[in-house]
Amino acid sequence: MASPYSMDLRQRVVDVYKQENITQQALAERFKISTSSLKRYIRLDRERGDLSPQINGKGNQGRPGKIDEDGLLLIKHMVEENPTLTLSELGDIFYKKKKIKVGHSIMSRAVLKLKLRFKKLSKYAHERNRDDIKKTGKLF
């Protein structure tokens, strides 16, 4: 993502817009900025009186997630109780308990956020049938 324009440039653009009878298009070309940036600066000056850029945490947080902290704890406990659950099964159980339908990708991000393992246990360890394992009696 590109860094925001300096406060000095933002203020000069707004000052020229207020003082001169010039179109937004011409002013944007004059300062070599986009017209959308110019419109945003004018709107910020009108609404807030402050031209400072919004930094993450002040307004650019995006849409809140479907799974909150309580939901993450629930997922953690579900995986601790039964580590062989797949993401689809986790989603189904989560829906039954919280009445929030989540897809595979949302559940995957939640499991990653919790730093849980993806490796699933097999129903039968096929390695036990190998001759080298039978001789030594050790699995890896």
C-alpha cells in the first residue's frame, strides 16, 4: 500500500481549492494527485477540520469477524476434546452451539489464529505393517 501524502501537501491543496475558482479536475492535475484524493481531503476538512490520514485502528478496521473471542475459545475446546475433527465438522458443531453458520475458510482462519495443528490422526497406522518397523519395534 502506498504511503499517504504529506500533511503539507494536503493543506496546500485544500487552501488553493478554497481560495481560487478552479475545478477539482484542474486542481488535481496541478498538484499531480487523483481527483478522489482531492475530494477526500475536501470532505475531511469540511467534516473534521483535520486532514490527517486514518491509520489502521482508527477507522480502517473492515468488517468484524463472525467468530469472536468466545467463539475462538469454544473452537479451541472442541479441538482439544476431539483433535480428529475436520474443518467442516468443526463448522457444523459451531453452528449447533452458537447458531452462527461459518464456512470452511472462516473456520480455517480461526484454527490458524489459535495456532492449532491441522494434522489428523489416521484410523489405522499403516506404518506398523512395514518390515523394518516390525524388526525394530519402533515407530520412527
